[in-house]
Amino acid sequence: MPLTEENRLGYDRNKQPKCPYCDKNIDVRENEMFDLYDETVPHEVRCPHCLKEILIFSRAVWTFSTSNQDGLF
């Protein structure tokens, strides 16, 4: 279902961008859209499925693991 006010949360915080027109996921690797990892600006791209222009915002999520110097967790 295309983006509406009722389902807008389904288009936020996804692992892949999702087209708000055709509702399909956009594979960043398959479509060589690696510049989407730059979170400083919104990205205007063409959906590879429906060919409509969309705006993509990206956010980085960092995770950390730690260990002591002996390698024990």
C-alpha cells in the first residue's frame, strides 16, 4: 500500500529504503546507491521499480562491543 498518514510508520526506520509510491524495498547494494549512507543531506533518487522520484533520509545507528585485554567477555 502506498504511503498514507495511517501507515507512515511503516516507512520509517527500515533497513532498506521503501518507495512511498509502489511500496517496494530498494536494495542499496543491488542499485549501487551507496551515497545514501551519507546522512548529512536528504537524497533525491528515482525508484528502480516504479521510476518515480522520491526523497530518502538516512540515519546511522552505531553499536559497540567491548572486551577486556585478555579477550574475555
